[in-house]
Amino acid sequence: MPQTRTLKSDMLLLLTAAIWGLAFVAQRIGMIHVGPFIFNAIRFALGAAVLAPMALRPRKKRAADT
């Protein structure tokens, strides 16, 4: 595997771990200000907003798909 690809995958893994770890802090702080239903609605809306561009982008054709 090329060095830049390894570095990119390591950085993405680090970012994932940071988001996972900070989520607990954000949940604790967020629950002070809003109720659980509103908090989960905001959480799911943010998740959908992040995933929507990836789900809606056109797919590239691969040689194996033809």
C-alpha cells in the first residue's frame, strides 16, 4: 500500500475515534439544554445531512459491473 494511502487511512481512523469519543461529551452537554426527543431528532437530522451527499452521488461504473 502506498505511503499516502496509509497516512490517509490512519488519519480517517483517528478522526473516527475522536468523533466517537467527543460524542459522549456532546451528549452530556446537549441533554442539559434540550429533552431527549429533541436531542435525538437533531442527532438523526445531522447524521442524515452528512450521509445524504454520499448516498445521492452518482455511482461510477466498474469493469466488474458490466
